[in-house]
Amino acid sequence: MSVEFDDNQFRRAIHLESRDSAEKLEGEVYSIVDYPFATVSEALSESLNWCDVLLLHFNVKYCDAAESSEGTTLSIGLGKKYDQPLADAYQIQFVYRRRSFDPNYFSIELTAGSGPLSTRDYHFEVEAIPAVNERTLIHLTYSYAFGMSGRLAMHGYLATTGRDKMGFTITGRTPAGEPIYIRGVRGVIERNTMRYCLAIEAYLAALGAPPQEQLEKRLQYWYRSTEQYARQLHEMDLDDYLALKRHENARLQGG
């Protein structure tokens, strides 16, 4: 497919798409980041590093990578956007696979059979290739399927808490020329796909900092990046986000 990065609403090299079928919801992002391919591939092809990426999302409360004879598993806890006991978070077991890793291409995927509210068949894939001027093109795909109960739960959310939320796809213009953004289930997947895309950028941006400073740099970078698209992505103030994530990290570290 042809991907256009110039003159877009993101004001950066990002291209986002979404699809909604009878049972599957999928978001897809292409992004060019200002880091060499060797740096990106080394960082993002390690399973444990993905916990640092995913934990930036306010709904991810817990993440742990475990190695076994059958491969690598990422145990992830999904919860609300406020502080809550880990016992109240929904636990998902993702199987991590490094599908390809060579000097010009890498690909990893995370898959899970089931999730909250009857969702299932989670698929999270990241591919990358070198781009011009020592940059890297990243392709992120995020999808899951759901049955009737999941669809009803989604519509309940969209009728209440999520009724004023929107995605990024422009579906039309107002008489004044202002963009009209997509809403509904495609808006949901577009927001979360973008959040994960920005989490990858935040992880890469913090690699050059001393290890003891990387968490704080990731948090600050991710929040600032999401606030560039506050109309779609704003959920809480910076101080609340930092307090939440600092507490969750300390809990994971046994503090």
C-alpha cells in the first residue's frame, strides 16, 4: 500500500488507519522515528523491554516477562485509569514471538486467546525497516475480536463514558471547515493504537538517559506526546498521571 506522511493532521511522520468488521477491530500505524534501525531493532526485539513500553498506557497496571521451555510469556494486568489493587485488574497472558530479526528487518508479535468482556484473539505486531537519514520505519498493528457480550459492553461504554470521545480519521467537515472525526468503536481502537505507537517512541527517547532516570523520562515523554492530540487522548492531568505510574512502578518493584 502507499502511505502518505506529508501534510497530515499529526504534524509528524505518522499514518493511521482502522477497520471494524462484524467480529474484529483493528488499528494500524506507520511511523518514522528518528533513531537508527540497529538501535530500534535491538531495543524492541527484547521481550522484557516491552513491559517498559506497555506500562506507559494508563490502563496497563502490571507486566512481567517469563521464559519457559515453551517460549516467552508476558503477563499483563489491565485496569481502570485510576489506582486500583492488582487483584482487581484483568490478567491477560500474551505469548511473545520474535518472528524475524536481521540487519534490515525485524518483526515481533504478542498474541493472547482471551481478554476482558469476552474479547479474544488479541494480536499486537511490530515490524520495522531502515529508513533514510538514519531513521526507522515502524509498522504497528493492534487488533482483537469480540462476541455479542463484548459488543454490548462496548456500546454501553460508547453511550456513557465514551460518548464524547473521538478517533483520528476525518469523516467530513463542518460548514466552517473544521474536521469531523470518527467516533464509535473505530475511535476506540484508533486512540489505543496511537497510545501504543507513542509509547514506543517514548521508550526509544529514554534509552540515552542513565538507567535510574529512564522511567521518568519515558513517562514525561509519553504524556507530552499524547497531549499533542489532547482532543482524542487526554484523560488526566500530568501530576495525576505521574503519581499513578510512579506508584504502580514502585509496587512492581516491591516498594
